[in-house]
Amino acid sequence: MRDQAADFKRFGERYGAQWTPTILELNPDGVEQHRVEGFLQTDDFLAQLKLGLGKSAFKAKQWQDAERQFREVVDRFGQSDAAAEALYWAGVSRYKATGDASALKETAAAFGSRYSNSTWAKKASIWKG
């Protein structure tokens, strides 16, 4: 690490890394898509990485791929902190792909049985209609 101090400083400043570890998921142009700071247990870490892949696909307007990535977080890592956020964005991805508002209503209903106390459930509550 000592022999890479200059690189560490340069990248830390470029991406605003305030703490280690800081894991960044970047697009091919080097633009940050998702950030994970601090140590996590394996499943939580994998859930965050998968969430980042979903966010990257979403930002690229690849709605179906984004939804698939987000749903995988919910299905494989449902107990992780990332799962509620992934459920939210899965619903938004489906809505973006189809324009069908029922995707948002279904997502809001899903929060009734899972993650009901999460911030993401509060954000989705407007979709209950």
C-alpha cells in the first residue's frame, strides 16, 4: 500500500473516497454508478454489488436488465439492507420499460408484506393509489 500512496491519493481525491474500503462501480467512461463504503459481510457485499449493476443498467436505460438485476437482489439477498432499495427500483424499472402504472402499484403492495418499515416503502407509498 505504501508504494501506491500517490495512486491512492489521486483516486481518493478524484472520487471523493473518504474512508477505506470504498468500492466504486464505474461505467466504461469512469463515471461512478454505485458506491459501497466500509466492510460488509459477504451476502451484504454481494447484494450491494448486484444493486450497483442494476443502477448502472438503469442509468443506461436498459430497463429489463435493470429490473432483472434488482429482482435478483430481492430474491437472493432478501435479508440484506440493499433489498428494499432493489425492490423499489425493480418496480420503477418495469414502469419505465412498459409505461404501465400497475407496476408501481404492485411494488407498493409488495412493500406491505416486505420491508414495510423501510424508507423505500415510504417512498413507494404514493403509488398505492
